[in-house]
Amino acid sequence: MENVQLRKWSIVLLALLLVAMVIVPMVSAAEIPAVTQSDIKPLIYGQTPDKDMFAYLGIEKPAASVGPKWQTYDSSKKEVDILLDSSGKQNDVRKVIGYLKGNSENLVLYRGLDGNYYALLQKDGAIVAKTASVTVLGSKMEQAVDMTLPGVAPDATNKSSITTTYTVRKIALSDIGSSEFKSNVVYSTEIRRDDAWVSIGGKRADLFTDGVFTYDYANQILGLADNSNTYQGFGIDQCSFTHSPRVTGITGYIDSSVIWALDLAMPPKHSVNAWISCNVYGTTGGNSAISNWVSTGFGCFGVP
């Protein structure tokens, strides 16, 4: 009788042990959100080496401009506004690119609301707007190898991939009828960097750090157009998104930052801080820092 009772207890204990073995991994997985913000280690990766765009795209390197130098809108606002008001074009301008002052001619280069570039030329007492010549000199797309993110990601399939597209254009004034500015040109480099969050077997979201850098070659940055944006797939919540342009010396930068969360309890979160740059010689750069962690709460309301 005692042996039978002992066997019964042995069976019960074995069953409890098996249940515990099943439950323990589930409890361990649920405890992953205990990771604190201070434990998150940003991963610096995807560095885009500085690239001379003219050499990279196989374009002949331009020479520094001669004659009148381009001025930015900020440094010539009074003169530019007078010309725009006198011509009646002030409501057609999306962005002023630059200003040229000559001996008997003045010129404003601007981008219109239709996306085209125009030269507003003051000559012989008249002001005439003509379309500037825009030529795409070269374009190339490159993609970094997907990288598995180590650390506290909720599953080992979390990755991030980077795709960057470069396009260089030349904006010329040779056809606008100017005698003083016909050799003046402006270059623009458009960079579109896509930091994509790949999680649980598919792409979940994209941070597009996107901008157009306009510059007088070897002279100065004339303007930055910051077109950065994001895309989130179904079930992804955007917790925060910021972006801004800046100019430091001869280099222009666009910075962007985003945090996403899955719309779940105990949600995995993913952040990207990225930047792109271009200087007056057409040399570009870019990089990003990423973090993955799991928080308590639901979606973006999770803590930390």
C-alpha cells in the first residue's frame, strides 16, 4: 500500500515539475520588459563614408565660379524682396536659392511653387523671369546589408537596413539672356536615406532622412530643403518624430529622430537617430544610431 501511495506522489511531483518547466520560460520572456532605459546601448552602424559625389558618380569636377559670387537669401533679403515685389512674382516663390549682384544686372534664382527653378533677371530697366536650365548629372542608389541587432530586442529577427539614393543636378543660367551671369551655375545634391526597421519577418517602419543641398561650388551653402518623413505599417505607433536642417561652416546637415512602438502590451520599441550631410565641394556623409528595448504599458505609453 505504501509503495502504491509513493508511486502516486511521484507521478504528481513529476507532473508538477513538467508544468513548471513549461511555465518558467513564459515567465522569463515576460520579465524582459524589466530592462531599464539606462541599459539600452545605442548601436552605431551603417556609417556612410564621406563621398565626393562628382568622383562617385563619374562626373567631371567643376571649377570654382568666377565673377560675382552667389549670396544667400538671408544676406541679401532687402534686395531680393524689392526685385520680387517689382516683378509681381512674390507669390510664386517656394524658396529663394540665391542672389547675384553685377555691374548693371541683378538676378534672383528661386524655386517656384510648381517645383521648377526660375531666374528673375533685372537688366536694362526691365525685370524678366525665365526658366533656369536644370540637368541631372548623375544618380545612384546603394543598400547596406541587413544587420541583426544584438541586446534586448524581443526576438532575434529584429534587423535594420539602410538604402541611400544620391542625385546631383546642375542649375545653369546660360539661356536666360544675361551678359554678366551666363557662366554662373549652382549645384544641388539630393540625398534620401531610408533607415528601415525590419522586425518579425517583415519591414515595419521607415525613417526617411531626405534633403536637397544647394551650393555654389567651393564657395558656400546656399540653401537646405528638409523633406524628411516617416512611414509606419499597420500596428506600429509613432511615438515621436523630429527633423531639422543646419549649416556649420561649409557643410549643411539634416538631422532626424524617431521612436516607434508596436501596438501591444509590453511593446517592443525601436528608435533611430540619423543624419546626412553635404559640403560646398559636393562631399556627402551620413550615419545613424539605433536602439531596441521592451517597455511596460501599451504602445507608446509604455515605460520607459
